[in-house]
Amino acid sequence: MGKELRVNDQIKVPRVRVIDENGQQLGIMNTRDALKLAEERGYDLVEVAPHANPPVCRLMDYGKYKYERQKEEKLHKKQQASAVVKELRFHPNTGEHDFNFKVRHAREFLLEGHKVKASVLFKGREILHTEFGERILRRFIEMLSDIGRVEQDIRLEGSVMSVLISPDRKKIQILREQEEKNKQLGGEITDAKDEK
């Protein structure tokens, strides 16, 4: 049904199998009679199975049907586009505070359902010591292993070493369930203290 359906006067075959607006089979009719019936009931006659013998037509509000289809397609496109890749950049000598700050951001991105690409940029002669960059990325992967999984392993392209991490939905679900349990337990503990 991705392509445009034939509606009302566009249906040129002499006979069609008709299904009414409630999904009930009305049988095979002359196309003129089916059009007349659709008009009497305030619906369009829409050819839904053109290759059947005879073609199958349905009584429906075609404008509403098209609107619903467009809404579904927009929602589907929106869901596809929502998986954005967020990039975080490090240097071989990135400090502890800066590293932890970026890891916190990466956690937020993964929990929102985004992928995270971590890159280490080497300048000049730093490229001679790629092990520093690899150490940073391995630590980055380890710190996010509870909610993410490596989609593209560490690799060096030119003067940039990078890794791609995507959210691990199962691990995130388990983490959220655990947090929920902890909240409930925390509430029970404070209730017990209040009773004393």
C-alpha cells in the first residue's frame, strides 16, 4: 500500500469484490453499484488488492486513511532519525577531571538512546605514542560497560583514534529496574526510621 491506491472513478474494472467499512464481505458487484453504495454511505471506494481476481475494494474515508498513513510514516522517520551519534574528543594527555566530565556526558547520551563516538586527537609527535590514546579509550569503554557495548572497536585513522559505543538496551533496562528497587527500598527504610 506504499504506492497511491485507485479511488472511486479511477477504478476502471467492470466488477469488484467489496468489503464494507466494518470489514464485512459484501461479495462481488458491478463497479458502478459499488460506487453508488459507497456514495450512499458517505465513503470512498478504494481498491486495496488490485491484483486479485476480481480486484478487492473497500468502503472507507480515504482522506482520513491517507492522513493516518502520513502520520505513521512521519513517526517512523522520526524514530529512525533519533539514533544520533554524539562525539566526545580527548587528547593523549587529557586530565582526570576532564575525562570524568566527558564520561558523565557519554552516560547521559547512551541513556537517551544515542550512540557515542570517543576520539583521541594526536598532534604532531604525539602520534608516536598511540598507547596513551588507546589507554584512554579502553578506560572509557570500561566505565560505560554497564550501559553500552562496543559497536566499532578502537581504530586509528590518520591522527585520530576512535571507538563507537552504542546503548545496550537490556543492560539499561536492568539498571533502571535496579534503581527503581533501590528507590522503593530507600522509601521503606525512611518509613521504618519515621516509625521509631
